[in-house]
Amino acid sequence: IVIVLTLMFATERLGLPVITTWLGAIAAYLPRVFTCLVIIFTGVVLGSLGRSALTRALPSTDHIDPERLGGVLQTLVIGVSVLVAVQQLGIDVGFLTNVVTIALIGFFAASAIAFGLGGRAAVANILAGHYVRELYEVGNTVRIQGLEGRIVRMTPAAVIVSTHEGETAVPTHLFVEALSVASIQRTREA
């Protein structure tokens, strides 16, 4: 800023109004650049804080990677801060914002469709499990699709049947879709 102001005064003294005007425009634009840098710096700091907070808050499991989710959060915060900073410079980011919005909508729609189609069998078993638990209970002897045995336990998506070959997990949707026979008599355990 000092160098630009010094050059501005020097060109004014030398009688170069075009250069003085040009340097004046640069000097007027410098606060916007400074504000832009502050916004980006704040975004980087907040993104880093959000990443570390998310990493500490979430447990690490087979399905959830806190480091990866933290990185996604940090990237989103920095991306938003860069967009705000670029807009602060006076550049129209409406088109870029629309492109990012459409891409995010497409990503989430594709994820929802993939999850819905991929989880169809699991959801069918869970829903059928509700009705199976109303019809059968642990200890009933059942026969379904050539398999005969005693129900030893029920999970949300399967019925565990003890047969002469061992325990077999039968998906609950089979009890709703196929013909099944149940004997209410319970076997006596020693």
C-alpha cells in the first residue's frame, strides 16, 4: 500500500495523470483484496477447526471414517469461503454457484437412488421381520421351502432356524412370500 501511494504521488508530481489514475484505482481496490485474503484465511482456520472437531467427535468404525468426513467438511468450508472472497472482489460467481449446486443435487440424487436400489432386499427383510415376529415366536417348529427346524432366535432381517444340519439363517421375506408351516408345539429343553 505504501509503495502504491508513493508511486501515485510521484507520478502526480511528474505530471502523468493516466498513471496516477491507474495507481489510484489499484489503491482503491487494495482493501477489497485484503478483505478477500482475510475471508480465505478465516475459512481455512474454521475448516481446520471443524475437521479436528468432527474427527474427535465421531467414532471410527468400518462404515464411518472420521478423517475422510473431516476432510470433506474442511473442503466445503474452504470452498464456500473462496466463493465469498471471489464475490467480494466483485467477480460474478452466480454461474459457478449454479454449477456447484447442480453438481451437488446430482450427487445426492444418485446416492439416494443407489442406496434405495442397493438396500431394497435389506429393507424388504426388515419390513417382513415385523410381520414374522407377529406370526411366529422363538420355539416354534417351522417348515419353509424344504427346510424344517425350530426357531432359536429372530434378528431384524432373518429368522435363525435350528435344523439337524445346524443353524440356518432364513431371510424374513421368505416367510411372507413363500408357503410356511408352523407347529405351535415347543420342544422341551433339558
